[in-house]
Amino acid sequence: MCGIVGLFLKDRALEPHLGALLSDMLVTMTDRGPDSAGIAIYGAPDPVRAKLTVQSPHPGRDFENLEHDLGAAIGDKVEVVVKDSHAVIGVDPEWLGVARAVLASIRPDVRVMSSGETIEIYKETGLPKDVVGRFDIRAMGGTHGIGHTRMATESAVTTLGAHPFSTGADQCLVHNGSLSNHNNLRRELVREGMTFETENDSEVAAAYLTAEMARGKNLGQALDGAVKDLDGFFTFVVGTRSGFGVLRDAIACKPAVMAETDQYVAFGSEYRALVNLPGIETARIWEPEPATVYFWEHEKAA
Ligand SMILES: NC(=O)CC[C@H](N)C(=O)O
């Protein structure tokens, strides 16, 4: 099992409601995966701030004075907004890489959930209702977002093993299924310089797409490659700064349903995730075809 939801907004009037809509969709999928839950939200880009979303098992200790300590270490202003076990660190885009390296040395227990201009990822063990509540996801606005509730198959039930996985700036992937060639692929990607946080198969799929996009492919082209290079079962929903993609393997035994209106494109593992979306009664509803790439992009941010 595992439950996936995704929402890509076309109508800006819905943007303030993204977090609430996605939260409700994800909670509907709770019985598909009780182990952990997570949500990626793509917000409005801020031209002067990039952000790292980080997690700590000891948030009180690690986040206290973090703004001061990190700012002093990199010699530039940083902003830290703490949300329960996560914190969003705002930093000048030029200092993002340095801030990440410094963070690893001054707060070794802190883990990076995502980095980029627009993405924030919140994920923890536990049920969707508790995870969306802890991080106040319902109050968040944004342009698109992806959620996942996990029933673990390939790696431990931990915060880092929760989906979405993010292996590149403003990129994320969620997965329902299990890959059969992830160990070989991981070794190849490590040889190319990628690093991994977990033994999870889905993290390998995320890193594969990151590596393909680093070679110059767009998300749609990278997903085309995944059909050929990834073995096993998968329904993937993936996000980039401006894009939203869906891909199922050639057998497509993991469920998926999509809906599109003038206002949004929505994904659910099951139709019940979509029933409360505005205008769903008149939406175009379909089951994504096996081995077929579906891909949308916000022109304004392309
Ligand atoms: N049940 C699933 O679809 C699991 C997804 C993935 N293989 C994981 O272990 O996280």
C-alpha cells in the first residue's frame, strides 16, 4: 500500500487553500499507510531568500540560537522559523550551499528535508492527521504540493525514510510500490557522486531523476528515462519548482486516479482522496495509463 495525493493549481485564487486541500486529501488516505506521513508544499518564490527545511530529533536544543550561530558562522543574515521538529532556514541564495555545509558541522543531528527557492517538506513517523496538525499544514498556501502516507516495504520506519524524498533543489518524489533494481542503481549513482540518506528504494528513484535533470533533461524527459531504467512496481508523483509529473510502471498494479478542471490537476491513489475538491463533479477524471508520462508546468515559473 501507501497513499499518494498531489495537487497542481492553475487558478491562483486557490493558492491560499493549497495546504488545507492537500491535508484533507492526505488524511483520507490514512488507511493505506500508518507508518509515516509527509507533505511537500511549493510556495511563492522569494527573490532574496532561498530556504532549507530541516528536522531535528532534539528541536529544543538544536534550534535554540540557530539563527545566531548559523548567521555568525557564514557571516550573513539568516532567518529561522521553527515548526515543531522542523525549521525553515531562510538564507541568501548564494549562501545556500555554504549554510548547508556549516549546519552539518555546528548541528550534526539536524537533517535536511529539502532545499531550494520554493519547496518546504514536512515529514515524520505517525499518521497524516497528526503530521499535518504538528506542522500546521492547513494554514499553508502555495502553487502545488504532494503528500504521502507510508506503509514501509524497503527501509526502516524513520523520519528520513518517510516520503517525500528530495535529492535536488526544489525537487521531490513520492512512491507507491517497490523497485527491484534499486541497489544496482544506487551504486551507479554513488559512483557519479550522489549521496544517500537511507536504504530506501524510493530515494534511489528521486536521485535517478535528479541525476537525469542535472544532465539537462526536463522533468518529463527524466520520467521517460525512468520507464526504461527502473524495474519493479511504481506509481510516482514528482514535483519540481514549476512542474508536476506522474508516472506508473508498465504493469500499473498500484492504484492511481487523476482529475483535471480549469482550476487544478489532482492526483489520488484512490478516488475518495479527490471527492471534496471544488468542482470535482464536473472534472475530467481518468486513470493514468501504464508507462505513460504525465507532466504539467507552470509557464510563469518555467
Ligand atoms: N508501500 C509502499 O508503496 C512502499 C514505498 C517504498 N517502497 C517504501 O518502502 O517506502
